[in-house]
Amino acid sequence: EIVLTQSPATLSLSPGERATLSCGASQSVSRNYLAWYQQRPGLAPRLLIYDASSRATGIPDRFSGSGSGTDFTLTISRLEPEDFAMYYCQQYGDSRATFGPGTKVDIK
Amino acid sequence: QVQLQESGPGLVRPSETLSLTCTVSHYSISSGYYWGWIRQPPGKGLEWIGTISHGGGSYFNPSLKSRVTISLDTSKNQFSLMLTSVTAADAAVYFCARGAAGSTWYDCWGQGTLVTVSS
């Protein structure tokens, strides 16, 4: 099983600021098969990024993903009010997909 | 736009079987994609349960595999989850979702349904 860690656990920022979220894997993620999701309270997760850097349909270009191997990053270039939420990474390069514990982006 | 909706009992007794159904709208599940179940205990993170392909092939989280069945009903455009011998640890919000492969990202999700395990 590939274990994912996310840092920081909480990120306190103001609207308009840049957010940088990290996801680390216990072993290399095959073919960089890593996704990022946003989850607002009481709602289902929303796919933002897949294959480490491909933006999902309808996702604003202020969201970008990067990284390879065991280290991945989600960047939100300028935080909008609706971006304050929980963010999860997920690897699917292994036959057993796993999720990270999440990073909460809250308003400073 | 494809829509998914979970349905099923919100309360299951310990040792019994949890059964949920996901109804898919605006897309025929036999046409393609993979159809999965993910759960989230209250206040906690996400756990992948398993996925079934449009052709009926299935893929499971090894930690749950012995208790999980996922099936398709193409006549109703639904897919279902059965989880046997439930315990309090199985209490969670259960989501159904659409994916691209057996182990995959999920681009469309149902709203989720809360299942409580209690006698």
C-alpha cells in the first residue's frame, strides 16, 4: 500500500494569496498517477487535477499541479473565497488507490 | 451532464449487511467508464472501497475485499455495493463515483449517503 502524507495539515491564508499544498508518497507513484480533490463541508469531493498536472474539466486555471515520483504539489495562484476548503491527494498508480489525510485551507 | 445518486438504508445493525445503490442519470453505465464506491467516516478522510467496470470486472481495496461485492444492473442503469458483517468502523458517508479505470481518479460523484451502524 502506498501511504500518502500531506502538509501542512492546516494552511491559514487570506483571499488573493498563493497557496502551496504538498503531498508525499511512501514510494514512487507509478506514471505519476496522482490526483487532487477539493471538498467543501457537507459536499462530495471535486476532482481538480489528475495525472499530477492535468486540470479536470471546468477547473479554473488558478489551480495547478506539479511533481513526480514521491513529491507532488498543488498550487492555487490567488485564493478566491470559494477556495477555502479541504484538499486531498490520491494516488492510483497502485492497484489499491489511496488518499492522503488532507490539508485544510482556511481564512486567516 | 452525468449525475449519480446514492440510496439505501441509513441505519444498519452490527454484523448485518450494508446495501447501497447508485443510480446514474444522463449516461448509460454499459457504455463505458468505471463505477466506484468511496467512503468517509464522519470528520475523517477518504477510503477507496472498490470499482466495477462497464463490462463487469471488479477491483477492491484488499482490506475490505473479503466483505465487499459490487454489481451492475444495466437495465436500471444502477450499480450496487454490499458490505457484509458490518461493525461500528464501517459507519461513514458512502459516495458513488465515476472513474476511468480500476484504480483511478473520480470525476463525477454522488452527494453521498450517511450510514450509521448501531443496534
